[in-house]
Amino acid sequence: MLAVSREPLAAAYDLAMLDLDGVVYVSGEAVPRAPESLTRAREAGARLAFITNNASRPPEEVADQLTGLGIEASGHDVVTSAQAAARVLRDRLGEGAKVVCLGATGLVEALREQSLVPVSVEEDAAALVTGYAPDLTWQAIMRGAVRIRDGLWWVASNTDATIPTAYGTAPGHGVLVDTLRRFTGVEPVVAGKPARPLLDETVRRVGGRRPLMVGDRLDTDIAGAHNAELPSLLVMTGVTGLPELVAAPERLRPTYLSPDLRGLLEPHGQPSVDHGGVSVLGGWRAYVASGALHVEGAGDTADWWRVVATAAWAHLDRSGAVVDVAGLDAPRA
């Protein structure tokens, strides 16, 4: 289920496409060991692309934040769902097309970059695009909803249900998408993860023949990699914890698994699984008994996560039941 890589991932893949929140930083602070891991991955020959479903900020603003955290980045290294949405629009409409823009600065700039013309919700247009915009008025939303219902083509930058803020987790752009979908009965074309356009746009802009998606979320990062038919690395520094990992169906399972971004710098072993579902790797042994997951042995923390995931998934596939992980704690890295 997990793959093997006999060389470090930064050598095996020439482009690492990195989700930001939960992978590179958390609450505005760099994830421990992330800056030095990314520097070493570059030194090993991998290109780095920082990708985000947030359509509100221009790439240069994101790059400045990364630089402030000690991570070398330029606007060229950042790809947003706004840019992916603009590419989807231009590919269908061509240059010079007018597009109603219900979004923030990042979305407006992305449209202009693709030689599209952002217009207000009252103007004639060939399409409408939406993105996260905290200052968007209810009047504009209502008018846009009616225009979508009446046939105006709709592209959504992403469908993220939540967004982290200084005052806690808040409703994201996906809440607006759900509202418009229910009112209009229309399904938008989605540009951001887990849809494919953002990953395709990243490869197009940054380059790379052997891309690897790196993320912390199963339902966006890993699902997006599956949709784009790309390998993926899941890091355990963000929203995915042990309960979510062991419950992952096949379509949400990563190719590789690591506690943090040091996984880019290491070979990856593949656990062996016997007919009884016992998973073994690097001194660790994981198995399910009476519905509960048990781990024995000692060794590298990354291998602990790998045997746990493999044993749990084997049990899930065989029985249809998610293992009980109550009381099971990962060893410290």
C-alpha cells in the first residue's frame, strides 16, 4: 500500500509541490525542521513549488511570508488556486474575455495575468469566478447567484469548508460554494485541490517531469494527487492525526508517509504484511487484535507510522472496520 523508495525522495522526484498550512507553517510559524529540510531538498536537486487553495493573496505576498520564516521563495515558486482558475477560464474563453470576479486581490491579479478582464457583477460577462474574499458583500453574492442560475458559466477557486484565522477556524470559500450550489442547482468547475487544475498549473509554471505532491490533508492534498495521477507524501504535522490516518480509504492513502518534511531527505522502506495482517518494518511490528491496533518493538519514528498505517489499512480492507487506536501514541521523533 505504501511504496518503497531506495533513494531520498528529493532525488527520486524533481519537483516537490508543497501545501502550505500544516506542512510548511502552522499559525504563521514555520513547522519545526521545515526550513532546513526544504533547503537540503533543493540542494539535492528538487525544485520546490508552494501551492495553496487560498485565492485571496497574490503569490508575491505568500513568498514574502515564506522568506520571513527562513524559507527561500519567490513569487514564481508560489501557485494559487486563483491562478489555476484563471487558466481554466482563459483556456475556454480566450484572451480578452470579461469575467465577473467575486474574489479578492489575488483573484483579480490572476485574471489580469491571463489577459482576462475582471468586471463587476452587474456587467456583461462570459463567466463568473468566485474565491475567498472577506469583504464580499451579500448584495454581490445575491446578484451573482441569480446570474449563475440564469446560465452564466461559474468557476470556483476552491471548495475548502474552513480557513484558519487569528480568531480560530472560520468558514471558508467552500461555504459560499455550497450556498450558491444549493440556490442555483449548478455545479461549478473547481480549480483548487482536490480537483486537478491547481496541480497541473503548478507543473506548467514551475516545471518538473517527476512531480511529488506533499501535504497534510487526506481529503485535499492526497485526494488531489490521486486525481492528478501523481505520487504523494503525507506529513503528520498538520490536520491529519492517527485516527484519520487509520480510517483512510484507498482513494485517500498516500504513496509515502513521514512524520515531517525530513521525509523528503530519506529513502522510504515498505512494510511487509503477512497473511494475518501483521506489518513489519525497521524494528517495529504492528497488528490488530480484538479490533484494536497494537505496536511492538523499537526503531525509527517514521517506520512506526508506516507499520501502523499498513496494518490498519490491511484490516480495514479485509474487514471493513476501522481499528481502535485509543491509547496508542506515536514515539517522539
